[in-house]
Amino acid sequence: MSLQMLRELRLKKGLSQSGLAAILGTTQATISRTENGIHKPRGAAKATFDRWLSSVGEVDAEAAQPPEVNSSPEHP
């Protein structure tokens, strides 16, 4: 898990540290310590952080995809 990614995605989603903590079932202090590299989540806590990062990242990646364009000319 990238600590910078955690902070960037949290801010991009308009979440405060307290808001993200509520979603993840942890404390604001844990989010702060994690973002600042003081705390490294392990075990179930790491899995929870990783799931959130993955779900947010996948949603953002899908939203950023341009619509498919058929570049082949149509023939009657």
C-alpha cells in the first residue's frame, strides 16, 4: 500500500481523516499515523486498507477510461 496513494485518494474523494476512519472502522489518529508513515497496518487492518484502496482505485480507473470508439469504417 502506498501511503501517498492513501492520502491522495482520500483527498480526491473529499474525505477527512475522520471520515475515512469511520468507513474503515478505525480512528482518525490511525489514519494520520498511517499517512505519515508512523504506523504500518498489518493483518486484518492492512487488508481493510487495501480493499478500500482497490475499490476506490478501480472505480476511478473505470471512470477515467474513454468510451470505446470503433475506428473501422462501416461498409453497407
